[in-house]
Amino acid sequence: MSFPSLSSSVPVGALVGWMLLLTFKHIIGDFVLQNAWMAYGKDQRKGWALPLLVHCLIHLAVAMVLILIVAPKFWFVAVIDFVIHITIDRLKGICSSRFGMTLEHPWFWTLIGVDQALHHLTGFGLSIFMAANG
């Protein structure tokens, strides 16, 4: 099996740069600045809204600062990232609370993996957009 040849007008250097920047943002937002209140709270059946909002506002703030430093014309990408991030995390929270996906649940790490993959695919898509329009 072979994949079709894909041509691209996206500058590879810019794409890699944006991917590194958004991956750095993701690490800061999801692992460095997220505390237990946010991590557990956003997945609860009740009382999830404030922890989720705070978590995603941190992502918005970090993305906005980094993007404004590198390319201010793309400020709105931070807002798009916020909307997508809050949607992904809310859907994960619904699955987690509905199916009782705690650490002991056999599908817990699969759910975490899907969540992280979707966030990285978001970063990839946004990176393509910024690299192609830089």
C-alpha cells in the first residue's frame, strides 16, 4: 500500500515552528498550570463548568501571549483554540462522568489518549493555517 503524492504550499519551517509553539502551549496549559481541582473537577457530573472554564481560559491566555509575541495578526487563532479545547474537554468530561472512567476503569487511559490526540490534531490544523497564511 502506498499513499498518494501530496503537494503542499505550506512552508515546512513555519509549520514546524508553529507546531512546537502550540505543543509548548499545550504542555504548559494541560500539565504545568492545571491543578487537581481543574483536572478532576472538569470531568464531574455536576460542578464541572467553573473548573473547565478556568482550565480553558489558561490555555487561551498562554496561546494569546505566545501568538501575540510571534505573529499578532493570528490573535484570533487563540480564540479558535479555546473554543475547540473547551469542546474536546467537555466531551471527555461527559464520557468520563457517564461511564465512571476513573483511574481503575479499563478505558480511562484510552479516553486520555483520544483527548490528547484531538488536542494535538487541533494544534496541527491551526499550525497549517498559520504557516500557510504567514
